[in-house]
Amino acid sequence: EPDPVCRWDAINALLQALQQRWEARAGINPTNIQEVIDDIDLTVRAAEQTFDVMDVITRRAGLPPEIWDARCTALEKTLIRPVKAYRSEMLPHLHRKAAKSHAAEAASAMFEDEPASANGQAEADEAAVHVETERDARVEVE
């Protein structure tokens, strides 16, 4: 088994790299929100599991518990909380995207269920003309 002090240092460095990775991602608009949320969940789970391991390694290495307690507190502030806050920011976007997708699917299904007929097409054309007329009327008023 590797030296506990070396292992503690290596894991601590990996946690620091993870924290820096999320700092770098903070200002970027994601293209796939679900992927980001999944990555956030994985990050939080991995960090929390690593914290448990570091508790054990700190004792095995003979390091004062205060060292890990202080480091853990710092990582909570600089990694865990910001990543969870970012997740909270992303969730409304995911819900809006899902709602739009659901509405589009419902509208598509509604039209698929209607029989294709000349009368149905005439009604659709009439509705489209009505929408265009209302839009033109609003533009004239503004």
C-alpha cells in the first residue's frame, strides 16, 4: 500500500484540480444542460466519497485532524457549494427545455391523431390566416 502521506497529498491535489476545473467552467454557457447536471451530480458524489477516504488517510498518515478539517471546510466553500449552486442555476433551464419539448411533442401528437382531410386542412389554413391577421394588427397598433 502506498505511503499514507503521499496518498493524502495526491488525493488532495486531485481535489484541487477538480475545484479548478469547475472554476474554469463557471463562465461558460453549456450546450447540453442535462450533461452538465449529470456531471455536477457525479462531481459532488465523488468529492463526498473522497472526503470520507481522506478522513481515514489523515489518521493513517498521522496528520493532525485539524489539517483535514480545515481543508475539508475550504473545499466545501470553494468546490461543493459553488457546484451545487451552479446546479440550482441550471435546473430551471432544464425544466424549461423539457416543458418546451413536451409541448412540441403534444402538439405534434395532436396533429398526427387528426385525420388528413380537406376540411381539416382548410381549418388549419384558416387558423394560420387568423394568427397572421392578429399579428399584423398588433404590429399596426404598436
